[in-house]
Amino acid sequence: MPGTLTRAYSDGRLIAEGFPLADVSEQLRDPQVIVWVDLESPTKAELDQLAGELGLHELAVEDALGRHQRPKLDHYDTHLFLSCHAVGIAGEGDLVESEIDAFINVRWLVTVRKDAGLDPMTMMARWDRSPDLAKHSVSFLLYGLLDTVVDGYFDVLQTFDDYYDEVSEEIFSERPLPPTGQRRWFLMRQALVRFHRLVVPMREAVSALMRREQALVSEELYPYYQDVYDHVLRVSESTEALRDLVSTIVETNLSLRDYRQNQIMKQVTSWAAIIAVPTLITGFYGMNVPFPGEGQPWGVVVASGLVVTVSGALYVLFRRREWL
């Protein structure tokens, strides 16, 4: 069946793979065997078939068929239902989310991927490189899934770190961010908020899995789950710090924008004051009434001297106050 992967383990060893869904019950007849089934974009008929084989709860099946589930852990009589997201980010602030749902039992693990965002070969490689831990059955398979998903969070977090370091330097440059840069800034802020909303509930889901009463995580694997939880906690705290940094950057950018506008207004006002001096003096001497120096060469010299002296004095005054 396209988009379907199956594996069977016994005592930590891979004993079968690629068998049809109809043979899942047959594989589970041996009490030493555990089964992993992976479905990519399954139809309702496929999930109903598997639900009949394993006794999956109808509400969990409904959640697995739907989209946009928040990270969570639901408890049913015969199994648990975990929803999580693998996350990536594109260059223009496009957060790529790939939802992964998992039905968890002590004898089997069923993963349902809504798209091809997470390559199942990555999980399989994670399992195969630790054969000494494979004897812990489903708890190890689930750890491999969580470890693969959470490791991807650090790549996204590094992208946000690099971007906001770059923005922090650009806002202090002489040239403000261009409109295209501001658009990407807005998209990255949106992506960060969405990423935070995915990471925080994941912390609660992993914590619930680690509770002793679940009896799902073996004592030998407990430190590995603790490591995953610590990683989720680090990512969650880092996103909180980034959100605070973004707020600071926005406030700083607004303050710098107001400062630049004030500087421009000072310069424009200063030049306007300087230009107003010759306008005033020449306008006074241009009146059609008798005035001192009218028709005399010294009148021109006095007017020109007043223009140069007053304009120069204003220029020096404004330069000292750093308005020009």
C-alpha cells in the first residue's frame, strides 16, 4: 500500500517489515513481538481497517484524520494518542508544519503523518543506530520519534536567532529597513508566534508521557525522555526570550524612527530659518518707500552685509547645537 511502512521487532531485533496491514494482528500473536505502522495521508478506510485490527478509539481516529491538532496527549483505555508537529522554516518567514499523530500501546506504535514533511527514514535511522536500546520496545520507538521531532526545533530556533541578530544590527544603520525587509520582519514575527504555540504544548505532552503511572517509559529509558523534555524546555524558554527581544526591537525601531524624524525636522527648520533671513532683508529693501541707503552704493553693502552676517550667525549657532 503506497505511503505505508510496517515493521515488527522481537527482543529488540527487526524480524519483519513491509507486511500488509491485514497481517498486523498475525504479527501480534507472538507476545514477544511489537509492531510499528506508519501511514502517510491515510484514507478513512485505511484507518478504519487498522482501528479494527488494534481497537483504536473512534475519537482518536477522528483526530488523526483531521488537521491542525494542537500538540497534546490523550488517554484511552487501551492506548494513548499523541499529536505533535515537525517544524521547518523557509527563507521568507514561512513556517512549515508537518503534523504527526501517534497511537501508542505497549505492543504497538502507529504513526500517522499528514504529509511528507517528516521523512520516516530519519526515525528508522535513529532506531537502527541504537540497537542496545531497541529491547525497550515501544517506549524506545516513541523516544526516537520525539527525539527526531524536537531536534528539528533547534534548527528553526537557530534561524530565528540569526535573523534577529541581523535585524538588531540593521535598525541602527543610517538607512532604515526597506519595505521588503519590513514585510519579512512581519512574517518572521508571525512565524515565531506560531512556533511558540507549537512548542509550549509539546512540553506538557512529553511531561505527561514521563509520569510514572503511565508505565510506558522504562527506567532505563527515563533519562532519554528527560533529555527530550529538557530540549523542549530549552526551546520553549528560547522562544520566550526571542519574543521579548522582538518586542524590544520594535520599541527601539519606533524610537529610532522618531529620532530620525526629529533630526530631519531640525535640519529642515534650521535651513528654513537661514533662508528666511535674506528673504526678510531683501523684502524690506524692496518696499516702494524711502529708506536709508536708497539709491546709494552703501545701502547695497549694508543689506548684503546683514544677509551674510545674520545667516552666518544662525548657521554657526545651529551647527553648535548639532541641528545641521
